[in-house]
Amino acid sequence: MPEQSSQETERPRGALPFGPAEVTGPSMVPTLHHGDVLLVHWGARVRPGDVVVLRHPFQQDLLVVKRAVERRGAGWWVLGDNAFAGGDSTDYGVVPEELVLGRARARYRPLKPGQRSPFAVGRWVLSALRPVLADRSASRRLRAR
């Protein structure tokens, strides 16, 4: 199953602490969808429940988007919101702190090519830009798995 990943690279040194990252794959559905663009706060402090961008522990050139569930030792246990997609800490274990690059602050969902009716465009306008909020129930989901 493909990872929920970002196609952007880590921010260059000296750049602004915010930057975009494009989402691909289904592992964060229903929170994030394929094609969403995230506003990432690079280097932000991570708390349980936050949606984070991190380097894949086994493929360091691949950035992934997951939910930080809890601290475990010197790293984070991360899970996708879609339990059926896989590609999270249940597959690769605890992610070291230095691989967690930033925290998602907002999500922009681009207008789909087929959305042209006034109702569809109006619905898109109301939901295109949203903050990405921490899910404080993430640790309960971890215990339920």
C-alpha cells in the first residue's frame, strides 16, 4: 500500500519556517486526501495528536504524513488515520525524533476539474482551506488496535 507522502523536500536553511507539501496516497483519509496541499511549520514542536511530516525511516528521501500518537523513548509512534492503508509505525516502529521535520498547520484542497456546478463550487469555497487540528483521541485509537 502506498505511503501518504509529500513531494516537497525539507526546507532549505535560512528559509521561512513555513512551506507547502503535497499529499499523495490514502493513509490519512478522511483527514487528508490525495492532492491536498499542506502548510507545514518546519521544526515546530510536536505534541500527541498532531499531523506531522517526517522522513521515512527506511527511505530517507521519502517524506510521509502521519499522525503523531505518542512519545516512545527518543521517538514518535505515528499512525495513519486510515487503518486499512498501512505504512506507519505498525510497519516500521518508532520514528526517531530527528526524522520528524514539521507539523501540518493548514490544508488546502484544490478544486477538482469536474466541480463546475454552482453548488459544487460553493461547497468547495466553504471547505477548501481548513486548519489541521490535533486529534487528542489518537492515543485511544492506538490502544484499540
